[in-house]
Amino acid sequence: MTEVLLFHHAHGRTAGFLAFAGQLRAAGHTVHTPDLYDGRTFASLDEGVGYARNVGFDTIRERGRHAADGLPTNLVYGGFSLGALPAQLLAQTRPGAKGALLFSGAFPVSEFGGTWPQGVPLQIHMMEGDKWVQEGDLDAARELVGSIKGAELFLYPGDRHLFADSSLPDFDAKAAKSLLARVQVFLKRVE
């Protein structure tokens, strides 16, 4: 099975985020879920983004980078929204990545050195009407998919941001079920 380093979104390590990781574990994968927020969780996305802004996005990114210390290099890196920042950073810059899963977030390839590593598969999931991804993430996702052979972008109908987190109001059971099925296929493919 596959080993995954999965980063939480701006709400923190919510029950829904941990449940998603649990679903991957139940399928036989090893999933690491580091806490980039020192145990804090936030009821609103704006509060969580505000915390990240106060701490510094560079600090959050570095906490993510250090979360990989001591882990094998042949990981799949995954991240939800804000968690896509360290996930994509590690997938692009840490040798040996097996793949990347980005949920409701993506960055231009130039953000982390300008190139995507040869042979590292990528899967991105977003809702097409999500106002957060409309502010640049969707453009970055399309750029990534257009420049990486075999990369996949799945756009779901709707306007919710963290639609795969069952503990948040944005949860969309149908889209989350489809996302999980596609992630399971991806993880099986990169074993």
C-alpha cells in the first residue's frame, strides 16, 4: 500500500480531515497527518486563514517541510487548501515523491522552483464555482495539468471549498464520495 503525508486546511486538524485520513487508512494506506497549527482548530475559514497569516505562510510552509523529516522519501504528498502549500512544495522539491494530491488548492509550478519532477503523478480536486479557487488556484491547477503529462484535474459541480471534510458546513457527500474513489484509484496506481 501507499504511504501518504496529508496536510490539513486552514480550519486545522478537524474531525472531518482526520476522518478522511481514516478512510485512507481503512483501505490499507499509511497516512501521516501532522499538525501545522499546534493543536488549534478554527470554526471559520476566515479565522483559520487569519491565524496562518499571523503566524506567516512561510512558517506554515516550513512546518510542512519539516513534517517530512524522518519519513521515507517515496511518499504521496496531499493537502487540503492551505495544506496544498506544503504538499506541492514537497512533491516538487523533495526527491523520491510518488505523487501529489491537491484538494481545493494549487500553486503555479514557479512558486517552488519552476519545474515539476519527471514522472511524479498529480491529481487535483476542486469545485468549479468555489470563490477561493477562483482567486488563482484554478488557473494554477489548469497550468499544472497542462504542463505535466498524465496530471488530472477533477472539477465538481458546486461552489463549496472544503467539500470533502465531513465536519464542516461545506461538506458535499456526493462530491466527497467521488473524490475519495478517485483518490483510491490514484493511490493504487502509484503503489
